[in-house]
Amino acid sequence: MSELPAQKSLKTWSYLSGTRRRPSEYEVVSTGLHYHTIDPDNPWELDRNIPMAEWYRVHRNQSPLKHHDWDAFRDPDAMIYRTYNILQDGQENYVHGLFDQFSDRGHDEMLEPEWVQCLATCYTPVRYLFHALQMGSAYIHQMAPASTITNCATYATADHLRWLTHTAYRTRELANTFPTHGFGEQERAIWEADERWQGFRELIERALVAWDWAESFTVFMLVAKPAIEETVLFHFGDLARANGDTLLGMLTQAQMRDAERHRRWTSALVGMALQTDGNRKVLNGWLEKWVPLGEAGIVKFFAPFGVEGEAAATKAKLASRKFRADLGLG
Amino acid sequence: MAKLGRNAWYDLTRATNWTPKYVSEDELFPEEMSGARGIPAATWETYDEPYKTSYPEYVEIQREKDAGTYSIKAALERSAFVDKADPGWVSTMQAHYGAIPLGEYLASIGEARMARFSKAPGNRNMATFGMMDENRHAQLQLFFPHANIQRSVKWDWAHKGLRTNEWAAVAARSLFDDIVTSRDAISTAIMLTFAFETGFTNMQFLGLAADAAETGDHTFASLISSIQTDESRHSQQGGPALEILIANGKKAEAQQLIDVAIWRSWKLFAVLTGPLMDYYTPVEARKLSFKEFMQEWIVAQFERQLLDMGLAKPWYWDILMRDLEITHHGMQMGIWYWRPTVWWNPAAGVTPDERDWLEEKYPGWNKRWGRVWDVITDNLLNDREALTLPETLPTICNMCNLPITHIPGDDWDIKDWQYEYEGRLYHFGSEPDLWCFKIDPERYKGHLSIVDRFIGGLIQPATLEGALQYMGLGPEEMGRDAHLYAWVEKFRRAKAAAA
């Protein structure tokens, strides 16, 4: 024992030693971190029959979406914590710069009364929807079978809290300018009762209890998020600009940058899943079940806007369908 | 920068509970995941996190923190501190990295459990930052040791460690899985954030940072003290959850969660941090003894927090106070003796000067552990190394998954606390370990310790070599004495001088 054994030199983690090229910082800090997938049927170092072990066996291991090596997944943005904060701190400087500049110009005071009323019913209640996306991403995080998938969900959870925070900020500004419109007070009642929100509310409540990890991924990333983003970010943003609300149009555009990043890793994960026979059928089966709810959400949201709303709803539906079709689904 | 201060809009970011209509509240928040314990959602909405932050503040502050930590690493990289450091300190880092990064990563699952399933909106938002924090801690503590990967295969264990069945990795997973990954959201808030993080991470991240700075390892010191700044924020999620439980008649349940988490955390720190602080760190760089750190962070600060909350000290407090003087010395001896079974090179830490320090900090050390080290030292002085190496496996506690140890010598009091449950005989290292089992046997009853697996024929070949292979330890990865017995020479010289 007293003699030193000959040292073999590693260039990277033994876990990554099969890769031909030198691993990136992203791979060094992101891959193979879920020890509970090594013996997936007995994920925790406890009695194998505790409820949380059963939860992971049923909702992760027994998912009909199969792949022999989920750990091979790589985020096309190769996002890591350090770069996420650099990126988003810059984005937040931009958005808060917008808030300040528009506030200096008296933007809100110049809005038409009808549009202000519209914001109280169609915009500020969206914080419930954004928060539900935050909760849904946190579920994908804890159930994903690979750390590289979990990480994407981590940053998406934070992004959705970002959108919620923007909404809270704008809600308070609007409440300060228009103290009698119910801003900051009526959103829950509107979210729970106003017909325009009930489609998305039904979609999101049901999505939050889709426990199979891959079904949860499908409903959130392929149905709910595209529907919501095309509606309340993209087309409602257009509507805002048309009604003189330049600030909201620019804000939703900035938020769309996050959504586009989410779609890139979603697309990569779907592409990887489709390498396995049978998965297309599984994904399409889930889409058959969930897309009608997503589209109903879009239609109900735009219904009160008449002809203009009908056109926006059609565009939002088509854009969501195109996103899935481009992935070879639907 | 922003015109409206955080206070103006913060409450709106946590006014996010609604009454579900298309699914029931019980479906949306299943009790096994949520742990609301029958307390209505409206009550959980009163949860008020004491440490508030918002998204823009978070990304700005965290970007700045990372800029500092990574730039210190880059600036000091060329000085190659690790090549000049005392081997005991290198072992400290390797032991730390092998046990911590993947555990941190898994803590993000505990945070995500709260972010999805807590009925308290403030908890869900703070846990979102907690998920991010733990993502950071895993990435930092993988990136930093990876820079050393060409120096020794032992650095590989920063990634590999918790993926193996090495016994210390099993013990670490047993704790993390019990209090972090497999509990409902509210239990997680209490066990992970209030008990483990408030109580114990200070020890690892501030205590060890103090030693690192004294050692001259400024990269490690800045890294782990930066991590602690995140811990001290997100660890505050448990307090308001506790307040709600206590105010709603769930005090006894809350107390039990805390008592389990503190005992289980203590045992892991006794095996991991105790030896690092009191044996591996060069004696001149030891800021305080492990016991003194424990007394400062756990006894003085954490005990006061418990009492302020209206809770009691855990029932085993007197046992814990006594064991602060005892447990880690036995663990140290076990680790050193079974050194081929760990991924780092254990430092003995028992030169004459070091023994003086131990005797000063732990009066009576020489007549207890010192006497056993006398025999080991004597064997090494007389070229009987084989007698200082293991041939069998120790008895392992079925709760903490660590060897059963206590006081050797004249005060011998080592006891195997046995308990038969559903026809199986279990072994425990202490009364509180047995208590953790008895209050919830269904959580633990089917689990097999490393020795259970060995005896049960699950480890083949059933030899020490077979066990080492099972633990993922190749010949170059097995631990050896950190100083290659250089410390024994000090005794030889002293003996020669005396003669």
C-alpha cells in the first residue's frame, strides 16, 4: 500500500470518456447528474416501496415514450447557469429600461379608456397562466429522466417566473395610473369567471395533473405553451401595438425570446424521441387528446374581439400547428 | 433602476393561488406530493418568506457572484495551488467534491417539489430561485474539480462519486433521499431548508471556507463561501412553513420532521466534515475544531432559532452534545483503517503535535482513540502495514449507513442497538438512529446496507476485492494514507532521540 500506484490520466470525467472530442463546459457541468436513473426501479436509497419511489416508477419509468439513453440529450443552446444569468440580466436591463422610458413619457396616461379596460380583463390576469407554466416546468424538472432535460426545465421555470414578474410590475403601474379599474385586485375573479380565460384555465388545470413525465412535457411544451405564447404574447402583443400600447408589444416581444429558446430544446428533444420506433404514435396520441383543449383556449380568448379576434385566433392556431408539423407531428 | 420599488409589486408575484374548477384541489395538489396536512390553501397563502428577492435582482446578483467566483479561479489557476498543497488538504477537497455536487443537484429536485406542489405561492417562487441556486452549486462544484482531472483519477469522483455504491456515497444518498428528494413539499421545506441548510450547511461552507482561507486555498474558500450566500437565502423557506404548521395544530409533526433531519444530518457531517476539520486540515490552518464549529453553528444559533419558533430542542439533545466529542473520532479511525474503501486518501492526522491539539480540544482523546492509534503507529514503525489494513467489513447502521462506532479503550461503550421488525434484525449505531426507524419503519425496512448486501450474496465475489469492485473503486482510486506514512517518521525520530 505504501507504494504509489501508477496514475492513469483522464482528460475529462470517466462518464464522458467515450466522446471523441474534448467536452464543452456545458457537457462537463450538465451531463449524467441524476443518480436515481441508474437503478430506475429503485430510485431512492430507502425502502423501494415508499410512495415517492412508486411515483417515479409509474410516471417516469413506465412512460410510453421510450428511449434507450435519454442522457444523450443535449440542449442546442448549451445553456448553463452562468450564461443564463448573463443573458437574462441583459434582457432584464432592456425590459426595465423600457418600463422606465415609457413611464417617463407618460405612456399609460395616453392609453385609450377602452384599451385600459381591455388590459384589466385580457392582460393582467395572465399572471395566473404564467405561474401555472412555472409550476408545470418545475414538474418536468423533477420528473425528467436526464439532467440535461431537467436543466432546460430549470431555466424555463425561472423564465416563467420572469414573465409573471413583468406582469406584476405592469399591473402595479396600471393600478397607480388607473386606481378605479380593479388592477391588482380583480385578476383572480376575472381569471376564475371571465369566459375568455376559461379555455386556457381548463387546459392548464388539466395539464398540471398530467403526471406522466413525457405527457407533461408534451402538453406543456407542444400544446399549452405554443397556444399561450402565440395568443397572449404574439397576437395580443400585435393588438396592443394597434391600440397604441407600444410598451406591451415590446414587452411580449422580449418574452418571446425566452419562448423561442424553449422551442429549440423542445424541438431537439422531440427529434431525439422520434428516433425510437413507436414514439411518433405516442406523441400524436397525446396531441390528439390535448390540441383541442389548446385550440379552445385560443378561440375563447379571442372570441370577444369579433372579426379581428377570429383572425388572430386562426393565426395563433396555425402557428401552433406549424410548430408541431415542423417537428413531424400532428 | 426600476421606478417602482420591489415592495410596490412584490405581493402580486405571489398572488397566484386560484380555486381550481376543472380538476379538484386534491388532484392539483396530491397530499403525498404537497403535504398541506389538511390546512386550507387560504392559510398557506399567508406564508411570508423573510428573505425576499425578485427575478431581476436575482439574475443581476447571481451574475455578479459568478463573475467573482470564476475570475478568482481563473486568476489563481496558474499558481497551481493543488500541486503545492498539503496532501491532507487535497484529500479534504476530494472528499468534499465526491460527496457534494450531485447531492446539490438533487437538492434542486426538492426545490422543484416545493415550486410545483407547495400550496404557499411565496414558497413556490422562492423555491424557483432555490432550483436555480442548486443548479449553480452543482455546476460550480463540477467545473472547479474538473480542472484537476489530469492530476489524479480521484478528481473524477466529483462526478462519479454519488453514482457509485461506495459506502460513503450510499450513506450520503441515504440522507439526501430521506430529507430532500422523497418527501412532500412541506416536509422538504422543513427538513431540507430549515433543518439541513439552516443548521448544517454553514458548517460545510463557512467552517470549511475558514479553514481553506487559512490553508491558502483561496479558490476553494471563495467558491464555497459564495455558495453559502445562496444557502442562507433559500434556507429561509422552512421558517414560515413551520409557523403555519405550528399555528394550525401540527407542532408535534413539525418537531418530528426536524428531529429526524437534524439527527440524520449530524451523522453524515460527523463522518464527512469531522475528519476533514480535525484530522486532514493542516493543524496550523484549523480555525476552530469541528466540535467548536458545531457548538457555534448548531448549538448557539440553530438551537436559538428552534426555541424562538416555539419548538423544543430535539429529545436527543443531550446525546448529541455528548457525541460532538466522540462520533467523528471513531469515524476518522474507521475511514483511515478501511482506507481502500474510500475515493480520497485519508490523512491520519495523528503526529505528536496533532495529538497534542486533539487532546487540548478533546480532553481524554489520548486515553480513548490515542491508544488505538498507538497500536497502529507501532505496527507501522515495525513494518507491519498489513495489520493496519482491513480484511473484513464493519457493522453498519441500518439508518445512517455508517459504521457503528463510539468510545474505545477503558471507557468502551460501543453498542449495537438491535431491533427486530417483521422478522428481520436491524442494527443501529445509536438510540436516535433506532428512533428514526421506529417512527416510520415503512420508509426504511426494505433497504439493505452495504454489509447486508454483502452477506445477502448481492456482492460477488464475496471478498473484500469483490466489495471494492462493487463500490466502483479501481486500484488507482482506492484510498491510501495521504502522507504515505511520513507522519510515522516523526515517531521514529522521537523514539531514536529518546534512546
